Amino acid sequence: MRVPLIAGNWKMYKTLAEAVAFARALKEAAAGFKGVEAAVCPPFAALAAVAGELKGSSVAVGAQDVFWEAEGAYTGEISPAMLVDAGCSYVIAGHSERRQYFQETDENVNRKVKAALLHGLVPIICVGELLQEREAGITEKVVQSQTGAALAGLKPEQVAGLVIAYEPVWAIGTGRTATEADAQQVIAFIRTLVRDSFGDVAAYGVRIQYGGSVKPENAAGLMSQPDIDGALVGGASLKVDSFAGIIKACG
Ligand code: PGA
């Protein structure tokens, strides 16, 4: 059975002191987490400190982005090996905010995914349609092309171990959640895409999260859907109570 993953994407929030205090409190709460995996994705500057605090707990650490080169003259960038060194086991690739504000392309997401896997990081690959794409009835087409591009060239056993986050862009930070049925439908579609290209083992193994205004109040309903394997949480992951509430609702 797939173990659901609840990952908190802190985006560009929290000082070092705030991040460490959060990690300390979450570590205590984590003793009560059952049947679910939890991870936090702090900004780069807080990764090592948060990983240090969470050492010995069941909560994993992820980064919000990565560059695909191993090292070199790439001012401002962070390599996969540096993330591993800082204590990360996950890395988000292709978040819609990276696509929207930082010219992230499908090709670059694919490079990042391959580089992450090469270094033993588990990528959390974000896909999802814009509001106008949903209204135009092309959600599946958009998600198909993003997923296909992100997974291009991977082996089935690599796909089986990774995480995909379906995040309709219109639901991110807006308080507007996809209905349980809509989220399940698109996520089941993504699993079918994986099955068609990589086979049953990959489709059975790959964890597909929902993301977009997930809160303690709507988490259990979303997670009760057969194909939804956790959540990528933004705003509600910034407070220990609400993040722990979501994790407990999913266990
Ligand atoms: P949200 O963000 O939970 O604040 O909608 C989700 C995300 O961006 O991953």
C-alpha cells in the first residue's frame, strides 16, 4: 500500500529562528503521526538547521527547488548534492510559482527530476492547470503534457518511487479547493498516464498528492479518495497546529 505523504511547502516564509522553533514543536507532535509520512520544505537558508532539529524524528525535509548541475559557476543556484548534504530527502520540482515567476519550463523540470534522482532525492513534481485552462476544458491535456515532459526518459522503477503533486493553479493560496471528486478524477487520470507509459508497478507505486488550499477541515475528505496519496500544503503548513491537524486527519 502507498503511504500518504503530507509535505509542507513554506515558500518564502520564516526566519531561521522561526523555522527552528517550528521544527522543535513539530518533532513533539510527530510522535502522534500514524500511517502517514510528513515532510517540511523550508527555504534554502533554513534547510540544514531544520534537518538538524528533526533528526531522529519521522519528519523528513525537502527543498523547494534545485539546479540540475552537480557544481560550477552558477551564481545563486543549489545542487542536488548540496541538498543531500543539508539533510534533504525530498525536493519540489516545477511548482507553479516557479513556472509563473521564474520561467520554469517542462524541459527544465525534467532535468531537475533526473538530477534529483541521480543523487537519491525524491522529487515532488508539480503539475496543474490554470483557471482559464480548466474553463476551456483542457485540464487533462495540460496535465498530460506536463506529466509526460517531467517523466521523459525515466525508468519505471524510478517513477514508482517518486511523488507527483496535482495542484490546480486556481486553488493555490486562494482558499478555493478542488472538490474531492474533481481532484480524484484528475489524479486517477495521472495514474492512468503513468500506467500507459511506465506499466503497472510504476502506476501502483507512484504517490500522487493533491495541493491547493488544503486545510485540517478538508484534508480527511480529500485523502479518503482512492487515488489521492497525500497533500502538498502551502499556507496551512506555516502553523504547527494546522499542519499537524492535516497530518493527523490523513493517518
Ligand atoms: P496553498 O499552497 O496550500 O497555500 O494553496 C499549495 C502549494 O502552493 O503547494
